[in-house]
Amino acid sequence: MTMPMTTDAPNTVLALIDAMAEQLTQAGVGFGHGTTNAFDEAAWLVLWKLGLPLDALDAQAAAPVTPAQQAEVAALIDTRIATRKPAAYLTGEAWLQGVPFYVDERAIVPRSFIAELLADPDLGEALDSWLSEDTDRVLDLCTGNGSLAVLAAMAYPQVRVDAADLSTDALEVARINVQRHGLSDRITLVESDGLAALDGSYGLILCNPPYVNAASMAVLPAEYLAEPELALAGGEDGMDFVRQLLRDAPARMLPQAVLVLEIGNERAYFEAAFPTLEAVWLETSAGEDQVLLVTREALLAWRQETEEAV
């Protein structure tokens, strides 16, 4: 219900954020699409609705808000609560490593920890140390809205990037972001079911695949169910797409290439599915359980071992 405007209504930016955060908390909305708590989510939506920069809270905290502005913000919060859509779908924008991206319901809200390896100089050193100096082609598989492809092109100005996805809807969103960042000459969008429609070889493959297992899918907060299921559901143990990828990837990798794969909170399922695969777990802000790296050599050895065991 929209907050009634009374003489006690919050009349500064900070007071309005506090009031909206309380409403989000009371409604029990879920977070994880760019924010992790009610205050940050309220700050994002309030600042966006008031047309203020998202990093302007300190400077604008005491700025007055009119009753009309209060009503507009309250209506937006009502929509967030009623629909359970992630805030990014309401604002049409998400930020990843300080870079803005357009997003709507056709693509998953970007939040990959792989982005840190591409944009954070300290964390990126771990990835860069694995790359050959001859790396000139990068693949972003399951590209979604194209954010990792864009960040990869920014991080490695000398490379060309293929951004592939099975969803034509997601690729349309990715096209908006590729054009927005002026990278149409270096990023090629490809409709592909896994690696099926891709040719040539890559020095680096990035992939944030559907990896949520069936039990987790059954209890996801409503905000995640607002996203395309195709981008989330990974089968009974979450590893359906990953199994095919690991088998197929060596044929699309240069001899010294690496595959960087995000599996979120599914490390236990990954290790149960691929107990003999030699993987390197990379550090991100979430620890060393979210993103792994596998060399082409390790994939070939694992595949041979698997085939011999059959």
C-alpha cells in the first residue's frame, strides 16, 4: 500500500530511504540482484526515481523531497513489493564493476563474479597469469545481456569477443549493451546452443551457465523466478549444461587456452560430478568457491580418463 503523506512523512532523501527500506523489510522481499539488504535497495530505487546519481547519497542525504516526489517513490516501492521483480527490471539498468548495462526481463540480471576478474586489477592478475600472449579471441558463452563480453573487450583491447547465447531475446538485450559501449566492431553476437554454432578456437572462454540444481530452483525467492528460467536451471544437480560444455570445450580452445566457469554456490555438486577434473579455484569477493579455471590440457586428460572408465 502506498505510504500516506502526512506531516510526519519523510521529507529528506535519507529519511525517505529509511522509510522505504522499512517497507521492503516488512514485506520480506528478496535481494541478490545488485544489492544485499533493504537499505541499499531502497537507496538505489529512491535515488533513481529522484533522478539523482546513485553515488550521490552522502551529498544529497539532507536534500528536501516534495510530497509529489514522496508519492512517486512510494508507488515505485509498491511495485517492487507487489511484483517481486528485481529492482534492475524496474529501472532498466544494472551496474557491474562500475559499468552500466541495460537489462529487462528478456535476460538475467548481471551479477557474475567473473566480472571482478576482468575489471579488478588485483583479482584480475590471477586470470591474466594464465593467458597466453597470443590470446586474440575470447568467447563469452551464455552471455545474457552481454555484460561479461563488454567487460572482456574493455579489459583486453587487443581481442575480439564472441558473445553467444541460446536465447534470441537475451541477444537482443546484449546488442543494446554492445552498441551502448561502442563495441560493435569487436563483439560478435552469436545464437548458439552451447558451442554448437561456434567455430574457430579461443584463448579464453568465459561462461556463467545455468547451474542451479532442482532442489534449489524449487525454493528460489520470487525475484529469481522473475528471471528467464533458461538462464538458471541446470537440471537435477545443476550440472547438465556444464557436462556438455566440458566435453565440447577442448575443440574450441587453443592449446594454451583456459575456461573460466562460474558455478555459484554449487561447488559441492561440481566436485561430485567431476571428481577427477583438475580445476583451479579463483579468488573473488565471495571467496574461492564461486569461480573456477580449467586448462585445455586438464579437460583433455579428464575426458580421456572418463572415456576409458566407461
